[in-house]
Amino acid sequence: MKPLAILAVLLTALAAVPAAAGPKNCPPGLAKKNPACVPPGLAKKSWHRGDYVGDYDYHRIRYPDRYGLPPLGPGQRYLIVDGNILVVNEDTYTIVTVLRAVSAILD
């Protein structure tokens, strides 16, 4: 077979292979999600002011000084939710402020 004929066969074969939509072993439906290939129940939520956190698994910070945080005024408390320190209204559990991420629970 001539070199040009071989090249034409190779190019035809490569054109028939579909481009990958996402990482290996990722179902097409999850490849389109953001973040890609992460099931919706496992994707971390991005917290914003006004979000309600009462239905989520949280840790109440009882000793804010261990995190370098100042004491809060009445009606507010610190919580750790999904690795983030949040200030919430203690009556409604809505977020007042998103402070920062933490790597460990210290109290």
C-alpha cells in the first residue's frame, strides 16, 4: 500500500472516533454537569448569605477563640458546614456571613 493511501485510511479511522466528553469512565449525563463526573448528591454546596443551613449536617463552634474568631453578639452563632465557617442567625439558621474554610474541627 502506498504511503498516501495508508495516511488516508488512518485519517478516516481517526475521524470516526468520537471525541471524549469528559474523564474516563464518566457517564455522558455526569460529564455535562458542573463539576463534571460528580453525582449531584456528592457535589459540595457553595454557601451564600441568606441560605438556610438547618437541614444540613453541621458542627456548632463552642470555642471561637480556638479558630481565632471573636465572640459573637446575641442572636448569632458560628457553625462549620461542609468545611466552611459560617455565622448564622440562631433563631432561623440563615447565613449572615460566610467566613472561611477550615481543615479540622478543633472543639
